[in-house]
Amino acid sequence: MQKTKKSVAKRFKISGTGKLIRRTPGFRHLLAAKSTKSKRRASRDKLVAPGHAKPLFRCLPTGLR
């Protein structure tokens, strides 16, 4: 049995439909320089692209897949 990659488990969550959800990068500091539109879009969670999701699913525990 493969161990869980903790870095992946902390950064990604599984949606109700079984897709991976990620946060938008670059949203922790220097927010005064970013436009309101970019901050609004960055505040939402995003889906991981299907091609990138497959290897990440392998790093998660089997109970979360």
C-alpha cells in the first residue's frame, strides 16, 4: 500500500463529484498591487486539469479517491 503524499493532501481537496480542487497561486501577499478583478477571480477555488489530476490522485489515500 502506498503512503499518502502529505504535501498533495494539504494542497488539494476532492469535490463532491470526485474532481480535484486547488487554490489559486499568488494570493497571499502583495494584494494591493493586484486589480480587484484578479483578486476576485483568485479568491475562488479552481479545478485541476484532468491531465494533471491523474498523477495527483495516485498520491492521495485510497479512501479519498
